[in-house]
Amino acid sequence: MSADGLRTAGAPRRLIRQDQYWEGDLVEAPTLVRRGDSYVLFYSASSYSGEQYATGYAVADRPEGPYRKADQPLLSTSKALGASEDAVRAKSLQALWCDHEV
């Protein structure tokens, strides 16, 4: 990432892998939010068309990581009317997460 955070620089870097049982075969649609001195990476996981589609999050001290994942999803289709996969979720999840501690 460039110093101003507006452009990519260097080789791509994987920030997370699907290593939680609830993530299934897919991790997608990342949204990065800065909260105080931390960076919160929200992401979607598992099959969008199934009951296990979920929104997870991971926290890091720097944008490039390393990221520490939460043990359970923040939202899932089994807990809500569907986990969100668009940029609008950043504001919604940021507001929801304000009272949640990692």
C-alpha cells in the first residue's frame, strides 16, 4: 500500500485464510475499517446460497496484519436475514461492533 493508502504497492499479500469451521470453502468481500489504533477486517465466508453464509471479522494493529480472527461469525444467515456482502455493511457493522470486544 502506498504511504497515503490510496494505491497498491508491491506484491499482493494474503491477510486471512479460511481456517475456521464456519468459513467453509470461501472467504470474500473484505471491508477494512480503522477503529482507534486498530484495523478491523470484515469479510464474508461460506456459501452465499446456503444457511451458513456469514460475516466474520479479524483485528490487527497494522493494515497489513497480522490479523487475529474472532472465534465465531459476527452475523450469519442462521442468525439474521442474511449476511451482507456489500460496502454498505461497513457502516452497519462498525456501529454494531462498537459495543463488542475482541
